[in-house]
Amino acid sequence: MIPADRTSQATKLDALTGRYDPWLLGLVLALAGLGVVMVASSSIAISEGLDVGPFYFLTRHIVFLCLGLGLAWGMMQLELKLVEKYSQWLLLGCFLLLLAVFLPGIGHTVNGAQRWINLGVSNFQAVEAVKVLLIIWLASYLVRYRDEIGNRWRTLLKPLGVAGAITAILLLQPDFGSAALILAITGGMVWLGGARIQHLALMAALTLPALAAVAVAAPYRVARLKSFLDPWADPFDDGFQLTQALIAIGRGEWFGVGLGGSVQKLFYLPEAHTDFIFSVTAEELGFVGSFLIIALFAAFSARTFHIGMRAVEMRRHFAGFCAFGVGFWISLQSFVSIGVNLGILPTKGLTLPLISSGGSSVLMTCVAIGLLLRVSYELDRAERQVARIRGDGEAPSDEHAGFDAAVPAQSPAAVVPAVGPRGSRHRVEPKFGAVA
């Protein structure tokens, strides 16, 4: 029989709610707001050139952003335990989505790339959903095998094999940029999950030459690499896009030419509202505006990893790894997109999250943000529960540290215990890749 005081405490704990992280929410709104402004500015000339009206791409972007906010809100209402429960089905969804693009009548080809699913009213790029689904599956896998991934090759090879299979399908589409991003996200997550750095280094040494061979096998990728190394050698052909981007950035100087005053977006710079929107921003807002965007992404990444660390410290490993995965995704993609615009990385065809005009990319980025906000909500709720327990005078034992309102208060044993340094029974995660 459960004592009355325990029943009363369970009722009080169940009544507690959390709150969504205000800093994370503020950063997301700032980036999304800046994205709306820059899509409006960078897409007018392109819209008029296509004779679809000056605000076609702005309207489209806002519609997808509103749909994305709806999806994010739905994600924010889901208990993470429910999301984790169906992680295996989500992995199956990854492969079904990637293979669907090859089916006649369903797949849609643009500029020789077979990456989209025809939804009738719009096309959906399958890999954008795959990023979210793979992160959730990896988080679930790392929770289940966190004590083995650093010691058993078989345990490590499974997530790397899944990422390799997804990469192989992406290369058939072809989508080299997304394939490289998937591999980077997977490597980063399994490293934080406890994989030994020398094991990952060995796998990279075996994999990178194969990727390099695939990259140089396609003539257009070789042309991109040559134009990246010296865009001014052929500024009117292969190096045209990069030279125009660099001209735009150079024209911006310190404070820019003014919002709407970009010249390069007037049919000089291709993809000015998508892949190269950062260059238009640099031209119109200058170094100050460029620094603001970079600072916002840096703050977003720092906040995301901070939430992930707090979740792991509270023994909420699945939530923590979800936060790490989304943090890796947004951080790496924004770094690559900005790097391409600055000429420090070859062209990859990746959009700038929350800033670039887009459809499926905007939708799935919003879903990822919703997942992050749900993590912050459940983390805050767990911290409030621990504070309530301590306030009631009960010793803060290990079993209370990661208390979840979704689990009855009388069943704290359901909480996953923390783990400690290799070779011991207690360790603190994440380990950032063991080296011994």
C-alpha cells in the first residue's frame, strides 16, 4: 500500500509543468524574423524576372514558415517518451522517404537531381525529414547502447552502417552535400555517446578516400572544386557564382549599402534568395549584419548544447542526445552555408537554416526546433520536480534526479541511471569521445 504522504507528493509532482526555454525561443524568432526580411529583399528581382509577382517567394516563404510553426507546435506537445518509443519506425521512414524519390509518379527531378517527392501542391525534399528522423533514432540507440558503444565494434558499426546506407542512397540522387552532413551529424553524436576517438578516426580514414573518389568522379563536382580553388580564373563560367558572391560581400563593407540596395541580386548572383542569401545580407547590411547572423547562430548552438548538457546531467539521456543532434545539424549546416558564401568551402547546395527561402527545409527545421523546445520543457519540468522534492525535505537521491512527470511518482526506479567513467559503474556523460 502506498503511504498517504507519497500519494500526496505524487499528485503535487504531476501537477507541475515546465516552460519552454525563453532564450532558445528568442534566438529562433530573431533568426526567422531576419530571414523573412532578407527573403523579401533578395527575391523581388527574381520573382519579377519569372513574372510571378514581386512578392511570390516572400509569400511562399511565409506560408511554409506558418506551416512549420504549426508542425513545431505539434512537436512541442509530444512527450519525448512517446517519440523514443517509435524511434525504430522512424528509421524505417528514413529509407522509405529516400527510396520514394526514385518511384515513377512520386519522385520529381530538378536540374538532373532526383531528390524530391511530388506532393501535388508542392515538392518535398526527402532528406530534410531524414535529418530529423535519423537524429531521433540515433538518440534512442545511444541511450540503449551507451555502455557498449566504446567497447564493442559491432555496437559502433551499426549507427555508422545506417548512416553509410543513407549516404549511398543520397549519392545516387545525387546529393553530396547532404550526404556529408549526415555523416558529420552521425559521427558527432556517436562521439558524444561514448565512441572512442581512435575508432572514429580509423573509420574516417577508411571512408574519406571513398568519398573523395565519388566527389571527383562527377565532372560537375570537379568543376566546382576548381572554381572554389581559384574562382577568378574563370569568373564568367565555372567561377561566376562564387565571384559574384564575393563581390556582393565586398560591396557591403562595414555597414552595407542599405536594405534593398543590393546590386548583385539583380540577376548577377544565382540563388540569391536561397543558397547565397548570406552574400546579399552582407552586401545590404555589411559586416555588422553578417556578424549579427553569425552571432545569432553561435548563440543558438551554445544554447542548444547547454540544454543538452543539462538534460544529460539530469539523466535524461534521450532528450540530451536529441538536443546534441539538432545542435550539430543546425550548427554544421549554417557553418557550411556561410563558408560557401565566403569562399572558404566548395559549393554544397545547402540552405542557411531559418534564413534562406525554402519549403521542405523550412518545415523540417521548424520540426527540429519544436523537438528542441520540447526537450527544454521536459527538462525544466524535471528540475521543478526535483526542487519540489527537496523542498518537501526528502533527500535528493539519484533516483529522483531525473524524475519524469510521465512516470508515476511512486516508480522512480523507471528513471535510467547515470553512467560513469569506463571501467567503473558510475560515470558522467557525455564523454566527448573516450581516447583510451
